[in-house]
Amino acid sequence: MMTEVMLVEGVTDIQLISYYLQNVYGWKYEKNNNLGIVPLDEHDHIESLSKGENQLVLCGVGGNGRFAHFVEQHRISSMIVERDITSLMVVTDRDEDSIGKVARRIRGSLEGITIQVGDWAENKITDSFGQEKCMNTYLLIIPAEKAGALENVIIDALKDIPEETALIEEVIQFIESLKAEIVPELVQTNKADKAKVGTFFSVRDPKNAMRSFGAFIAKIDWAKSESLKDLFLPFKSLGEEKECNTQA
Amino acid sequence: MASIKLIEINGLRGIKKLTVSDLSKINLIVGDNNSGKTTFLEAIQLLFAESQLSSVKNVINQRTVLNLHDNSFYTSFIKMFNVEQDNKLLDFDIYAESNKGQIVFEMKGREKVVSGDDALQISTMSSRQKATYKKSSAILPETVKVFSGSIISQNGKKPIEKEIQFTSLDTTVTGPVIKKKVYYIPSFGHLRFDLLQNIVDNPEYKKLAISILKQFDDSIVDICYTKADDGSFLESVITENGVIMPFSVYGDGIKKILYIMNKLFEASDSILLIDEIETGLHKKYYESLFPVVFALAKKLNVQLFIATHSMEAIDAILKYGEYEEKTNDNDPIKVITLKKVNTENGKGSNVVARNVTGKYVYENRKAFEFEVRL
């Protein structure tokens, strides 16, 4: 039995990743997790999935500036030492930063843990009984190839789902047309991307227009997106035995 | 009297090698069944045992507190040695660092098989006992096991080594009565009574005991010895209506509390070991009883080692640390979890320990399902 933990930024990340894991990789929703992680404040969002005997705990930390806070509040470092956690994956937005800067920020939040961008890293952990064990870590930065955030990933995914391509292209043009005079705020790429995603779903599913992103998620067949498939490929390893050698 | 800071156990029962350091005034010993908790408590008692077989027997017999028969001493004795020892020399040793210096207890020897007649010669039985044995046993066993070895103890002074030899025929091992230096409360010890000895003649202590008993039964106004019809003395309760009730009619909770308080007083300036503190106690009394026990232990300068299976008991004990209110750098509570693990070469097992502060356990339990007991 394996227990894995994924730290992500917020609720939207959890909703998309959870949907994807359930519909593409066969994970199932669980009410509770065996680590006993529960939200400690209004920013935390916890969701648990299982696949066979294995469990994956998705933790929304409440924004990219709150990884360190979440790790401290939930005593993730102690949890890694005291519980059998086979892997820890961190998924974070790249935003306007370089890959290196994002990686440094995440490493700073996970004291004593080795984590690599785009690759599994083996960590030798000595538990408090003095026994050695191994934990794999993975840092997934989205999008990997360019600046941006989850919204950018969603837009790219919609573009390559044949049934959604026409609408997303129209929405992109519409939002771009507003930049110049009507809504100058949309000059900022991240805000324009949020507007594109919000507008797309409002038009795509008008009866849920006033609801949260979670209500739209199931309307799209995300499995058809090749870009999302590539980006989320590391999720394939979740729930599977990964090589982890505790020998020095 | 010493309080111990570090203990090292080698080859005792299931413990091949175990070191636990940074011991505190209140030490919780937790772990799964068969993880070595009782062995750990026995090791502490053996540290303070004299170099004589009767001292060792007292420790062994605590495992069979309710067993009136005494015919398995040899087997119980041999089982004290780790069964996975490679050579024929049976050996275990316990070492401790205390505020009074080093303490060592070692027992070693060999087992051999001799004829029944030879065994009777070697036996620790008196001539009279031997004669009785011959009479009562229809057949003298053809072969009998004999243990020959020595006990070495050192407590501050020079080590004392004493040769020992006894056979599997020997059911009684006697020796001089020696004042105890460490006190032990077995999980069902309160069923043997001996509840009031140190309480009734100490007005202040008695008042405290009665105030705690009132939580169980508000009508209790006094505790004392009363004379039964046959002239024997009964440990009794007097109610507000003047009714005298022997403790035998009361539930385990009251007896357990008095038993702990009685032993606590006896263990002044010493060490008290409590096995399965929760036995006989309802969890609703934990939070009122444990702070009293700890406050008394502090006042009487008693180092506590408390073995427990109960998470409710652990949580109640941790409340004594007041970790929400205090930034306590000098945490009085240590939580020592024992765990049986397979040895690295895959042959056999050993016991390992996690020794963390009460605060560490408290904070982890708040944040996630921290497995204290495993």
C-alpha cells in the first residue's frame, strides 16, 4: 500500500487535476485520507483519491505564496519522517518567473527535501526510529515551456480538443479585442487568461455561468487534449511503484 | 536515589540491542502488543536488582502476577535471554547512566543437561525439600536442565559478581528481603489490594486521596483499616452515612487510583514503573487523575515510566504539558515508542525506539494522524 501526497496551489488546480486523475488514470474519490490531513483554515483544500490499495492526497495550499505556510502548519516535514509517504509531488504555476526561480521557491518551502523539476528524485529519509526509508519527489511546473499559469494550460488544452477549438479561438479574439480601450486591465497576461477561461465556460455552459470552475470541469473531455496529456504525463507514475534506493 | 537518563539493553528477551537516551521525569512507553514495553520496564528493575537469583525471580514473577503456581520459573528464567543468540553462552546486559553514575546489570551462563539424580544434588532445594520432592514425585526425570552462570551488578560502586546455579526442578528460589529501589505497578496489581499502607497514616496525603475518590463516589468521607469478624484487617471506605464498606465491593477504578497513590508515596526519591496505567480506569477520570499523579511525582521526586496502550490515556497525559499555553523549553514528558523490526540481515528481529518530546507528539497529533503507538 502506497500513500502519496501532491501539493498544488489552489482549489482550481485540485479540481482539474482530480478530474484528470479520475477520468484518465482511474483514480477514485475518497472521503478521507489515511494521513488524517484536513483543512486547517479557509485557504486549505484537501481531496483524497484512491487506486486499489494506494492513496493520493491532493492538498491545495491556498496560493503560490503559501507553500511554506502549509508545510509548516500541517507539519509536512514531520509527516514525511513519521508516516510512510512514498512520494511527494508539487505542482505549481510558473507565472512570470524562470523555472529556476520557481524551483528555488519550492525547495525553500521543503527544508531538507531534494526535489527536481520534471524528474523524480529519490530522498533517503531516516525515520525517528533510526530506520531508513525512501521517498520520491517530483516538481511539476505548469506550463513548463513558457510563462503562465493554470489558465494558460487550460486554454492550450481547449485549443486541441476538436469540439472546443472553435469556441476558445473566438473567446481569445474577443478578450484580446477588449484590451485596447474597454478593459485595459486585460493587458496583463494572467488576467487576460483568467478572463478567457471564465468567458469560455460561461458561454460553453451558460446555466452554470455564475458557478465556480468546479461546475464546468466535467463538461469538457479533457482526456482528448494532447497538450494536457503531455503536461500531466508525470501523473501516470502516481500509484505505481517507483524506483527508490535507500542505499547510499 | 538515582533517576536514569539513558538506558542500553542488550540481549534481554526480544530486545537484541536498544539504547534510549534523554529520559525525562515522565516517560511514556508506548507501542504495539509484543513490542517490548514490559521488557523495557523489567530492564529498569533489573538495573537496581541485587546480584542474586531471588531478585531476578521477583522481576520474572511480575509477569504472572495473578498466577499462583510457581512451577515454571526455570523456563521463564531462560526466556529472559534473547533466543536469537548465536553462541551457547546465554548473556544479557543492561547499562544505564543516572544522576548518581553508571548502573550495570549483567547475567550470563550456560545451559546443560544432567541426570535427574545429579540435578537433585545441584538443586537449590533444602534437604527437606529434596526429600519431599522424592516422596511426592513418582518418577525422577531422566534428564534435567541446569543453568550455571553469574549475575554481575554495579550501582555506583564496584561491580559485584555472584555465581548462580539452579535446575529446572527448582520451583522456589529464596533470598534475603532487600529494600526495593525501584517500584513497579503491574496492570492488574490493584486486584491484590495493598492500597492504603502508605496513605492512612499521612493526614495530608489521605485527604488528597479522599478528594480524588470523591470523583468516583461523592459519599466517601474516609478510608481506613477495619477489623473483620475473623480478626483480619480489611481495607475499607467509610461513607457519609457512617457505613463501612470493604474495598472489595468497589470497582477497579477506585482500587487502581489508590494503588497508584500508595505506590507513588512508597517510591519517593525513586523510580515508579506503571504498566498499562489505563487498566481498570474509565477514560473520563484520566484528565483529573493524571495531573494529580504527576504533581505528586514531582513533589515526591519520583521518576515515572508509564506503559500504555490507550490513546485516550496518552492524550490526557499530554495535556499535563500545557503545550497550547506554554512555550515549554524544558518539556517534562518524553514519549518512547517501541517497535519490533526485522534485523538487517533478515534473520530474526529487534526492538527499536523513537524518543520524542510530549510537545512533538501533541503538535503532530493536531496536524495529522501521528501514529504514537504503531
